[in-house]
Amino acid sequence: MSNKLKKIIYTVFFTLVGCLMLLPSFKVTAQGFEFDPDSKIQKSLNLPSAEPNTIAIRVIQWVLGSLGLVAVIMILYGGFTWMTAAGNEERLKNAKKILASATIGLVIVLLSWAILTFVVGTVRNVTS
């Protein structure tokens, strides 16, 4: 089996498992699905009692925070590589590439966080 097919299978599997973990938090009504924060299954599994959109926002913020931390660590690594290059042009070129890539990554993470904050704030203001 190719690596690409394995990645697709893993992605589908973990997406389904994640969806199934949220399923006990919903109850079926005549109007459709409704969030049920007092679900017995939810309490027995110690699932969070927040609404799914709040959970999704927290997960996205956690992921962006982790990516920002990785970018800062890469910047530190690039700086360390530069300082220990000792005049070696190839190591210096590699350090510059690492610093440029990590800086671009950090800018992307910060812009993503700003967009998320703006969208969530706007949606909350519109819906309340």
C-alpha cells in the first residue's frame, strides 16, 4: 500500500473517530439534531460540556499556539546554526533558509490567529 493511500485512510479514520466522539452529545428532536449538554454518555465518558463550536475554536487556538511555538523554536535553531557556522558558507546559507522559512511560518500563524479572532468576534456579535 502506498504512503499516500495510508495517509488518506488514517485521515478518514481519525476524522470519523472524532465525529463519533461528539455524537453522544446530540439528541434527535423533531426539528433535527440538538446539542444535549446533560447527556449520560457524555458524563460517563467525561466529555467536555461546551458546545461543539466552542470546542472547535479551542482546538484551533491550541493548534495555532503549538505551531507558533514550533516556529519560534525553529527561529532559535536557525539563529544557533548561524552563530555556530564558523564561516562555513553552506551552513550559513542553510541557517538563512531556516530563519526565512520559520519567520514566514510565524507570520502565517499570527495572521491565522488574527483572522480566527476576527471571525469568531464578528460571528458572536452578529448572533447575540
